[in-house]
Amino acid sequence: MKSLRLILTTAALLLSLTACSSMPKVDRISPDQVTDVSGYWNDTDANQTAQEMINQMLGDPWLGNFLGVNSNKSPTVIVGQITNLSSEHISTSTFIDDIQRQLINSGKVSFVAGKDQRTELRQERKDQDLNAASQTRSAMGQEVGADFMMQGTINTIIDAAGDTSVKYYQVDLRLINMHNNVISWAGQKKIKKVVQRSGSRF
């Protein structure tokens, strides 16, 4: 009987120690701090790529050409589809949000809400048309059309040997004139990472 109690007590102690050792250690860090744990595309890649590409876009000739033809009226831009053609899961919605923020905060272009946002807004206007007082109602058919749509792709190339792999990301963005489908601007951002993994093949 004593032997059984000893075994049960020892087993309970071992389970307790195992549970304690498996508890994760959590450290809070600044959202702006660069972190690369897995080597995969992350928030830092999305933010830095959006910032660099939008700065490049706003500094290229298409903007000055548009302002010259349109009496310094700022162009109106909408972000269309950013397609993930890479070998890994990438949240393109987060990347699009970063692009939108950079465009809006630049003050150099006007920005039109995306497709899903416009659908929700149109539903609200329909509701207002039926239920809101006429002096506060937002009328249908007053939307601002976009002059340009931004589209793009994200690609990856992976080269691996043993425990070392090289991950190459290529982001291509294009700004397309909505009136004539002319590509007015094309930009590219490349990211290369060397990932070392001990004891396992990538």
C-alpha cells in the first residue's frame, strides 16, 4: 500500500514538474521592434516593404505628370488585389492595410475605400434613404471615382541545403490608370533571408 502511494505521489510530482516546464515564457516587446523567429514573412517585412515602395512610388514622375495635366489636383487611388503567389501563407490584408496607411498619411493622394468597405457604406446609405431625416441623409451616387488602382503580387524562391536555407521574396506593385488601363508606375521590393536551423532540414 505504501509502495502504491509512493508511486502515485511520484507520478503526480513528475506531472506537476512537466506542466511547469512546458509553460511558455512571454516577454512584451515594442511593436516596432524587428523580430525574425521563423524566417517567414512577418509584420516587419510587410511594414517596411509598404513604406519603401510607397515612398518610391510618390517620388517617381507619374505623380508630377498627373498634377501637371490636372491643375495640381491630387490623384485618387484605390488598392485592388495583392496576390500571394509565394510558397507560404501571407496575410495580404495586413500588407494592404500598411499600403493604405502609407498612402493616406503621405497627403499626396486621395484614397478611395476598398470594395468591401464600399459595399457596407452603400448598404448604410440605402438604410439612411429610408430611415434618416433628409437634412442628415447621405445621398447615393455621390462617390468619388478612383483615378488609379494599385495591384500586385508577392513571390518567393527558396534555396535549401542541409540546415541552411535562403528565402528570397519579391514584391511587385503596379499603378494602373483607371481611365485607359495604362500602367503608370511599377515598383519592386526584394528581401533575402538566410535561415539556419540546427538538427533539422528546412
